[in-house]
Amino acid sequence: MLVTEHTVPGEVQNGFANAGAIPEQRWAFHQQITARNMMPPKVETSAPIGDEVKTTTCYMCACRCGIKVHLRDGQVRYIEGNRDHPVNKGVLCGKGSAGIMQHYSPARLSAPLLRSGPRGSGEFKEITWDEALKLATKWLGDVRDTDPKKLAFFTGRDQSQSLTGWWAIQYGTPNYAAHGGFCSVNMAAAGLYTFGGAFWEFGDPDWEHTRYFMLFGVAEDHASNPIKMGISKLKKRGAKFVSVNPVRTGYNAIADEWVGIKPGTDGLFVGSLIHELIRTQNIDIDYQVRYTNAGWLVIQNKGESDDGLFARDKEGNPLAYDKNKKKLVNALLPDITPALSGEFKLSKGRKAAPALQLLVERFASQEYAPDTVSEETGVPAQDIQRIAAELAHAAFKEEVVLDIPWTDWAGRRHEKMIGRPVSMHAMRGISAHSNGFHTCRMIHILQILLGSIDCPGGFRYKPPYPKQTPPYLRPFGKLDDVIPREPLGGPHLGFPMGPEDLLIDNKNQPQRIDKAFSWDAPLAAHGMMHMVIANAAKCDPYPIDVLFLYMANMGWNSSMNVESTLEHLTAKDDKTGEYKIPKIIYSDAYYSETVPYADLILPDTTYLERWDCISLLDRPISEADGPGDSIRQPVIEPDRDVRPFQEVLIDLGARLHLPGFINKDGSAKYPGGYPDYMVNHERKPGLGPLAGWRGKDGVSFGTGEPNPKQLEKYIENGCFWFHELEPNQKYFKHANKDYIKFAIDMGFRFQPTRVVFQLYLETLQKFKLAADGHGDIVPPAKHRKRLKTYFDPLPFWYPPFESAILGNEDFPLHAITQRPMHMYHSWGSQNAWLRQITSQNRLYMSRERAKTLGIKDDDWIWISSQIGRVRAQVRTMEGVNGDTVWTWNAIGKRKGAWSLDEEAPENTKGFLLNHLIAELLPEQGGGYRYSNSDPVTGQAAWYDLRVKIEKAGIAESEETFPIFEPVRSPLKTDLPDVLRFGAQFKGADTKVGTKA
Ligand code: SF4
């Protein structure tokens, strides 16, 4: 019998019933049967593995991929990527799959806790939510009634900053920020001030068209699936991929060319590429005229209060010299022909030069010549020259032309979109240095000079970017903004345009506890979370009463020195014996190293148990082709007495009677918690946290009335919303009339003006002039030298502070960290599946360098910095700059935390470089000690670290040092020897819904 599972018995019988038909019919039938018999047996490749599938958004790193969670019997069975999702298109990484073990982690907190022993002891008693919320309301309410700035509210890598920031505004404290101050503010601020966008969540390379891609100092965990997918596209098309990184791992290992640069010298390398492009005249001059301030005239009036500012007309418009009209004109007008070089006369005998000329003078100098920078960067001069030539070739000889007509900001129609297919991407390796702001600005200027911003093949903005340059937003939190029981006048974080926007009092004292937006760090656009605990413990600039932290393991694995941080958290007043930070409230899902140092613990859920909103008001999931946002929905019910932090914050908002969280009658405005807020909150009329399916009938997007069925629509659509731009809106968004109109309709932009790229950044010059004593607001003497040096309106390179101060002799090696691709912050290294990939980090160093020190694989060594030493085990390798050592971050753990066995490798052999990183720089003039940060933005400079290495003695312990006393754990988990998951499903694979 020829029946297979693919044949249909009825058809076969019918066929034989026709056996007497005419020969052609019989032959056709024979062919049909033969074909069927040759088909392979059907294999079920996607047998149902659960009884329910729910979509949501991954939170195992910051990429926000769409996932499908398969559930069986109310448990998570399997996680797969959502193929329809714009971010990952079905791709799921190892972290994403291992979300199961994150969810079922034995380190999960299970009930609210109140500290019962000394801070750090880990002694807690369980309390009810009612008790916890009453206590938090009392602590927070007392502060709000008297002096709201005595609350410092800071959050880590959460994805709900549009809610947390809004809550802090309603509360009225100036002391709010998230973790950007030690992560990436240099990238964000340099980009936003220069061209209204930035790398990472703000923009992407044009993976479809780029011909030459340069990747600088990326943290591998950050741009995870999207960058992997992008690089695979480049590889398929044969585009060149150059990585600039002291370490050749991860993405760098598959680059076509690896530039093993010395840490902190990227600015010198990029400056040298600019030097070469200028020398060989490979600058897109038309692009500079159309889109930048190249032709704006800069006043040259040494020693006077207008020196270095733009020459302006009576209306305040910048001036240019029009070569055709032979006169000064408003530089913002279309169709002018600005001079880009020369000297021009202004009124009162003053002179001026075009911005581009000043830029060219800076980078054409020998200071940036390849031969000059080669030794400092470790990059041979001929390689710099060749890479510059390759960039120029890709940009100008391989231009991409798309047959898409578009209209520019001035209404001029262009028949085609012409692109320079060079793209770049950078992240923490650039950002976490004390010269990171200027280095990042140099990378953007390199892109701009090549004409490769938001063009086919170049860097592409992700909506809602680009913003105006500098963005319109100014920080709130001046003295008269902070009033008991009143909200703050506006958002905490913004972009100062000059000294008048600083948050200082009339004695120049910082208004924020982290000293952001003060003379210490004027453009601290993300705040300075790394300084909050230290400053609060020193009551500098003032004491606080409550420190409220969310999802930030500040006591262990941030950018900060661990020992000092723990000292600050436990510091007591000599007279009263009370803690200097009197009350600490902390919310986290896990028993991290920071939990034992808090007084009141509000246990959070895992990401699979809650609603979340990845909003266009914060950091959405937009792609370069269009805006998008997404949600998380609870796919599983919590089995512990925990609550999502966002729900708790909304509840506290109502209990504290914060405006925005209560109705006129005092009742809670969002009784349905976070989902209620996500749907019904309006930041402005019609503008809410979610952009999709707005309006009563759910047919609008961007703006529109709240739609009661909005969350249902998101869930139906896989928990995301995405709008693809029209082809004529997709490029040149900074100057594209149709895109700008769309951006205004969406509430992204306020004015129909183009974004003008700032080659020359006047904002910095205003601070420099203030340091020279000009203007009403001038810095105290102790800050002047620093401001004069680093507030240069043109980017420049200077050695990272630690190298400049210590030199190379005592501490000859740079020490940096990378986060493993398979882990994210400290969450991943407690994950039973991910720990199997890495449970002990080593200090990686060059094989050759190790040989000169008599060090070989597995040796135990001492790593010493100016402030301490750490014992670790070595692994030698080839792909690392010879002057650099590095390790995986976040592997070392403290005994007692994270529910790991006390003898787990993470506790005994894993280590952190944090023990070596100084919180403050050595004394500067006048004895003042600045934070170890970038002087412009306040970004923590934890990649500046310099160390020396010595072999540990044979008799010394084969354990890491320092090992801190174990913390006691309040968790009542009965830990098995081996943590397993999934055995309960075995044998049940084909019987959906039945237990194993
Ligand atoms: S890249 Fe990040 S968000 Fe995407 S699946 Fe992996 S862990 Fe999840």
C-alpha cells in the first residue's frame, strides 16, 4: 500500500476507481502518486511545547527585543524571539533565552523587608506591604513637607524613566537622575549638542547601504542583537568593517581590520583621520554649507566678552559672509553662498572667521599628524593614512544614490537621495574616559565632514531624533524651583546653553546633591549618579534625609570604588551616632550586594511578571525607518509577596498627594496602577506614554485621546507599535520638510526649522568666557583654570586624567572592563545557565607583555592602582593592546548575596576592578578634589584606570583579594546543590497541557 501520512486515503481510492479512464488521465494520476511517494515523511519541527504563548519584551539587556514566552501549566517553558518585531525580527540571544533562569532565580526577594541589624549585616525582618508603604510615605512625606531636596531619587538601568522622572518632578526634589552619568552621558551629550542625535538608542548605521563601518569601543552587551544582525548584513555585502578597540573580542574579533588602540587615545586617532581628510581635501563642502554652521562667523576679539561667540544680527541670527552678495547675511537663510575661509570685518573694528576655518586650523596642525599621534595611540602612521583614504574612497567614490525625490527644509525639491556610505558606532569605551565628551564630538565631526549623517549608507537617526542643537530643554532645580509641597517647574535633566542655566546658588554652591549642572560638571545632562552616595555621606553640598534607589547595585558593581561606597553607606555622625544618610529605601527584584545596606526594601517583580512601557517619552524601540514603542505584559503571576516598582511608585504618588497622581477630590488618579497610567496619563493633551492606537476609536497614532482598549491592541500586535516612514521621509531627517512636519505632528519637534550641525559649539565658549571673568555669572577662582582648558568650542584631545596625573612609570598599564556579550550588568552572573559560560573572570593581558613580567596563564597576580590592589588569575592572549589589561565586568560577587554558594567561583575567584577606581581626582589648585569624571559632562571616568602588575607569591592564597565578609541573607530559599529547570516537562512534550 502506497499510503503515507501525506496521502489522503479518499483520494487514492478515487484514483483507483478511475483506473479505466483514458491513458493521459491515468498517466497524470500516476505522476501524482509517484510524486507523493517521493515526499519525505513530515517531521514536526515546531511541536507545541506549552499550553499558552504570550508576547512581551525581553529585559535581559537593554536592546528590548520582542519575545514569545511559551507557558506550560503556569510555568515558563521556553522563550523565543518574535519574528514580527522590528528590533530583533525573531533573533534571540543566549541572554534572552536564559530569561527563564532569571525569572526563577533563587536570589529573588519575596517580601518587603525592614532592616533590623546594622547596615550591611543583612539582618532584616519581613513586613507587610501596608507597613512598608506607610513607612515610605512617612519618610518621603516629611521631607516633601519641609525641604524636598533632601530626597535623592536615583534609578539604575530601568526602562521607565519617563515615569520615574515625572514622579520626581511632582515630588519636587531637584535630585533625580538615572545611571547615564556613569554609563554614556559623554556619548549622548556630545551627540545631542553637535548634531541632535547620538549612537545606540538614538541612531544606527544604515546597515542596508553602508560600505565602510567603524566601530569604536563598544560594550558588547549594549548593542546586542541589533548590531549582530547589522554586522551580518555588512558581511554578506562585503562592506568593510573596522573595529577600533584595545581588545579584540566579540564584534572586534570578526572585524575585517582591528585597530588595537591604547585606551583613551581614540580622540587623537580620530583627530588624525580628520587631519588626513583635510590634507587630502576630502571634505564634503556642499554638505557643510547645507547642514552645518561651517560658514557662521566667529568673533575674533581676544580678551573681550564677545571673543569666540558667533557674530549675530539684531534679531540674534548668526551671520555669514555671502560670497556672491559680498556682504554679511543671516546665516540661517537658504540659498546663500557663505565664505568658509577668510577674515571678515564686523562693526566696531572687530574681526571674524568662519567656523570651518577655525576647525581646519585646529586639525590641520602637526599636533594631529599621523606621525605625531602614532606613538601615543599605538596605531602606525601609515595605517591612519590608509584608513583615512579608505573612508574618503567609500564616501566619495562609492556614493549611494536612491531614486527617491524629497523636499528639503527650504522647500527645494531634490530628485534623488545621495549618500556617503560610511557609518560609525561607538559606546562606553569612548564614553567612560575623562576626555570622552571631546572624543565623541570628534567622531561626529568626522562623520559630518564626510557628509554621512542621515544619508543613504551613513548614520541614521531613530525618531524622535534628531532634536534641535543644542536641544531646547534646560535643567530645572534652581534654588527658587524647589519649594515644599510643590512640584518642580520642569524636568531635572537638560542641556545648559551657558552659565545662566547652571543649577547653582548665588554663592556658586551646587543645587543638586550629585553636583550635576554646577561648575564641577556644567553639561551633566544625565546627572552624576556615581557621586550621590559619596556626596550625601559627606553632606557636600548639603545633607539629605532619604536616599531612594531603584535597580542599581551601587554598593558593588557600578563604576564606583566598592570600599568607599560601603563606607559612605555606613558612615555615622560622630555626635549623634546616626547614619549620615539617615534613610535608604531600595527597590530591586534580587538580593544584590546593595540590599543589605538599605533600611527599607520594596521587592520588585521580574520582567515577566509586570507591565512596562518602553515609551517615546523615554528610550523607545524606534528604528531608523520609523518610530516605535512597546510594552511588557505580565506573562506569569508572581508567586511571592512582591509588587512591580512602577505600581509602587504610582501608589506612593497618590499616598503623598503628588499633583499628577491624584484627582481634584484627592482620590488616586490611577487606581488601576501602571497599566492605567500607561493608557490614561497625558503629558500634554493627547500625548501619552504610548503612541500607538490612540484616540477613543484607536485609529490615531502619536497624539490623540486615551484609548481604553490601547493595551489590548498592543497585545494583539505582539506588544509593540511601529510606524514606517514614507520613503521620502527616511533620510536627511535633520533637513527634510516632510519628516519635520511628521515630527511636529508626533510631538517630537516644536518648530519647522532644520537642525544645524554644530562644528563649532558656542555653548562651550560661553563657559570659557565666564572663566575669563566675563558676564554676570562667573565661576570661583578654583574652577577657572579647568573651565578655560576644557570648555573649548572646538573638540580637542587631552590625555585621560589618571594617565596625565600618574604618568607611565609607576602604573604602566591601562585597565579596562568589558561586559560579556552573554551577561548584562550584575543580573546575568547570578543566572544558572549563563554562569555556565563564565563563572570566573581572569585578568586578560598580552602574551608578549606577560612574558616580560615572567607571568604565564593561570598565575595569580596582584593588580595595583594608586588606591588599592586586587589579586586575580591571569589569562594571556594575542588580541589585546600590549599596554592594556582587561577583564569581564560584573562576574565577581560578594559572599552571601545573589543566593550563590559561598564557595562559588564568583565569590572566591571572581573579582572587580572597582576596588582600584578612585572616586575623586587628586587635589587640584586650592585643595579642591573633583570627582573622577569628565570635566564637561561629569561622566564617570572609570576607563581611565592605570595599574601595575606583579606576580603573587607562591605561598599566597589562590583566591581573589579583597574578599569581604559574607553578608547574611534574609531569603528563606532551600537551595538545591544543582539548580535545574525543565525536568518537570520531560516526557510531556507531545501531550500539551499534561504534567510530566
Ligand atoms: S539582545 Fe538583549 S533584549 Fe534582545 S534577546 Fe538578547 S538579552 Fe534580550
